[in-house]
Amino acid sequence: MSFMSLFKRESKITLRQELWLAILVVIIIGFVSSVLISTYSAKQYFSSQLYLKNIDNANGLALMLSQLHKDHVELELLISATFDTGHYQRIELQDPLGEPIVKRVFSGEFDTSAPLWFHHLYQLHVMPGVAQVSDGWQQFGTLYVESHSQYTEQALWESAIRLFWSFFMVAITACIASAHFLSRILRPLDDVVQQANALGDKRFIKSKVPKTYEFARLVSSMNLLSTRFSRIIKEDNKRLEEFRFKSQHDELTGLANREYFCATLEAQLEQSKEHAHGALFLFRIVNLDLISEQINRVEMVAFLRRFTQTLVAFLEANEDRFSASHIARMSHSDFAVLVNDTDDIESLSSKVLKQHAVLLAEYSHIGLTIPHSCSYIEREDSRFTLLKRVDNLLKAAVAEPTIQVQINNNKQRNELFSDAASWREAIERALDNNDLDVLLYPVKSFSGKLLQNQVSLSLLLNGELYRSGYYLQWAKRLKLLARLDWGLIKYLVQTFEAREDLKLISVELSQETLLDDAALAAILTYLLAFPKLAAHICFDIRESLAVAELTIFKDFCMQVKSMGAKVALKRVGPAFTKIDKIHELGLEMIKIDSIYGHNISYSQDNQTFLRGVCALAHSIGIKVIAEGVNNPEDQVTLQGLGFDGIVSQPVDDEVKASAEE
């Protein structure tokens, strides 16, 4: 900030500028007044001293003249000698009648550096010294002695110059000291501004309370506001989580209830339309009520919980055979397990059967059995056809007491490649040759405004372009997701300027990329060289990943925001309320999992939950988007709940649908 800009009155002026103006006005007034007053005081002092000098010199010379013979030549010689040896303007001896006897007056020019204006302002008017000269007992005459004042004026000018520079240095020192103290005094105000900006970014931080009373009150109020907002969000999160859990889980076992599981199954089937990689298991506890009849109800509840723990332990022990799993209590005695990305249900069935045999050995006197059925998911499956298929298999298993398992080995054999090595080679070849394209899923508000385009990478495999749903499961198994993310970013950099539809985009980063420091640093560093793209990109991170790696996710959010990009949460669901201090992450939007939006018009519990999520998100400035909701009736319901928009079908899908109609 320049010095002159402080004096420029604008429509808006900061407190720091106003304080600087006040300080400079005080310093300038003090500086000018100090110089003027000091110079004026010096003038008065010099005038009084010069007047005393005139009197002393006049008395001394008059005494000498009184003792001389009153010869005119001697008088003139003494007065001339005195005039020539001192700095006098005039020495004059007058007779009693006022006529000059001897008179000497300075008639030359005095060489002075004082400017003319200073001479006019500080010209000295000093009275001459007057003394009587006697001749015996009679008065001989009157002596007038007047010193030359311009010597004093020169000294006064030099003194004024020294005073000016002395006070000027004092003023500069005062400005430096004022800047230091002003910075310290206003530091709490800067902290409050930073805190207010953080509130705008949904980060409820606290500032140190200063010693200044007024600022202490302000900072304390802001800290109280941050604390209240943070507490409100935490309480809302807690209430939402409690309500969600009660509405979506079985009270007795803690497993997902039928409604929630069916919504999950619908979402899985929607994804399986491109390429199916999952399976469904259905378990039934036969003769469960006999425990209550022969022993007691408490023992039946204990058995159900032990059975639930057995299923959970089975899934945890076999995590390497599938990418995700969902378990639910479908009815009083029926339980379902949905697994993603598995290709060996016979082995899984054999293992779970052995675990159940150990559990049932303790209840052999009652005659409990736990038969089950399982089937792979097919592309054409609907929820009704899949559940009917496994239910018919389970009925067949129950009808034959000697058969505990019914498996429908309908594994699809239409894979492009037969083994993992071939898949790896094909995916890497497509990335190396830049055989890529992107599919855009428009994210639109309910008014039709485009919020962003959600980008999905397609690969050219065996001469044909395939969507991510076809190869993604193999990429996960082969740990190629980080390479796919890097390939997508490079493709966007190459095509960003040429394609208008890539100006507002969101890109999902995989777990491999987020947890790999080198891969993540490579992507972010690469984007720093393209600030225009960085300003138009939003990184989508799955909710489950953000919750599991919260510290890494927070650091990622800070890095992305510093480079001008944005962050959104994808597949948001039950874990949203578990993210600690979500208001400090500065999220652009959250995309609610299709599990919650599916058939939302008929689910009051999900409506209540989603309404609370929208209220919480909007209170901290986050947009709420629905994923995978195509039913117009459900979309209207979501809009009423407070959603900001939906993820639409890809552009080419919309074109195809219109053509078919």
C-alpha cells in the first residue's frame, strides 16, 4: 500500500487505512507544530540575548568615551575601532540636541543562505542599546549601539534546519513504531476476519482471545458462534445417524432390514446391466420357533445373534474373494447376503456350510437346520426375478432334508478375455496407446441448469469401446485403478481446450490413487501446470474411502482447494454423519447413493433421513445431488426434500432412448 493511497478516499476504506490516516495526521501536526514552535522560541531567545548584548556593549563603550578627552578625532577613532571589531549594524553618538557627533552604519551586503521567505517570517527587530556619555558632571551625548541581526537570522535558519531533520527522523521513527504497534493491535481483528472467512468455508475455528477489552469481546463472541455451530452440526449428525440406523436395520440383530437391502440390491442390479460380477445367497433357519417353545424366547434371541455373528465372521474371513458385501434379515427366519465381484460361489457356499454345522451341533436335540441357496447375478436380472430364483432354490433345499445347499451355477462366460494376464495386457495397451474416450453423466439442477459433467473413462478393448462398468472390476483386481486415474487426467488435459463440454467436470479418484502418495502427487502436480483445468475440475471421493482414511482425505481437500479445484463426496449414505468436522472440509457437493433415492416416494423413513441430510448439508453450504434416480415421481419427491439436482443418464443413452421412442 503506497503512502499516497492512504489519503485517497474511496467508497470503501479499511479500518487499518483510517487508523493510518489518523496517525499520520497526528504525526504531521506534531512535526510541523514542533518545528514552528521550536523555531519561534529560538527567535525569541536570540532576540532577547541580542538586546542584552546591545545594552552591555553600549554601556561599556559609553564608559570608555566618558573617560576620554572629548576630541572629535579620538571619539571617532574609538567608535570606528569598536564598529570594525564587532558585528554591528549601527553605532551612533548624538549630542543632547539629537544631532549626530559620530555615526557608523553597516552598508555592505551580508551573505546568508536563509531564503527570503524565512527572512520575512523570522526577521529580528531588536531594540538598540542606549547609554549616556558624560563630560565631567555634564551630559556630553547619547550613545546608540545596534548589533547586526542577520548573523542571528543565519544562526536561526541553521538551527531550524537541524530541528527540521531531527523532528523528521523522530516522525519516521514514530511511523515505524506505529506500524509495529498497529499490527499488534489489529492482529486480533485479522484473526476475526480469518475466522469469518473460515465460517464461510464451513470451518468453525477458534481464535486466541486478545488482551484488548473491545477485541476480546468480539473474539469471544465469534468463538462462541463457532462452538455453537459446531455443536449443532454434531448433534444433527448424531440424530440423523440414530434415525437412519433405526429405519434401515433390524432391531434384534442389527442387520439391514428388508427394505434397505432391496434398495441396495436394486442399485447393484442397475450397475450389473453393463457387466454382472455379483452373487446372492439366501439362508433360512428351519424350526427356529422350536427354540422358543422347547427352551425360551431369550435363547432364541441369543441364537439369532450368534447366527448373525457367524455370517459376519464368514464375510470378514473371505474378504479377498469379493470387493463388497451386504447382509440383511429379510424375514423372521430368512437372511440374505449380497457379494460383489465374486466368481467362486461354490467355495463360499462350502465354507459357510461348515461354519453353520459347528453352530447347529449345539442344538442337535431341537432339529435346527440352516439350508441356503445361491446364484450369480445376470445382466437381465430384476429384483423380482433374482429373488424368485434364489427363493425357489431355497425351497428345493428345504424340501430335501439331506440337501443343505442349492447352487445355480449360471456364471456368465462371455468375458472378453479368459484370464487376468490377458485383461492386464488389454487395459495397459489401451492406456499406453491413448485409446480412450470419456462418457459424460450430466449433473443438472431441477430447473435444468448444468452443474457439472460427471466423467467416466471408456477403453478401446479388442477394437470396441467399453464403458468403465465392463472392465472396472478386473482393474480393481489387477490394481490398475491408479493408472486409469492418471490416464484420465492426461486425456482431460489434452482435450480440455478443444471440448466445450469439459468446462465443468467431476472426476472420481480411486482408493489406490488417494492412498498412493506418488500417484496423487503426480496428478496434483500435473494439474498445477494447467490452472484453467484445475479451476473447472471437481474430484469425487467415495464416502466409504473418506471415512476410512479421514486424515488423508482432509489433507487431500486442503491441497485441492489450494490449487483452485473442488472436492465432492460420492455414494454418500450412512457414513456421512460419521465424518468428523465435515464443515471444515469445504466440500462442493455430496452425491447421495441411489440406494436411498430408489422408490423414495414410497419410503417415509428414507424421506425423513434425506430431508435431514439436506438440511445439514445446506447449513454448511454444500449442494446435495441424487445418483441413479430416473423415476420422475421420485425426482419430484427429492426436489421437495431439498435436493439441488440429480445425476442424469449419459448423453448417448438419452439420444438412444429418444430414438427408440
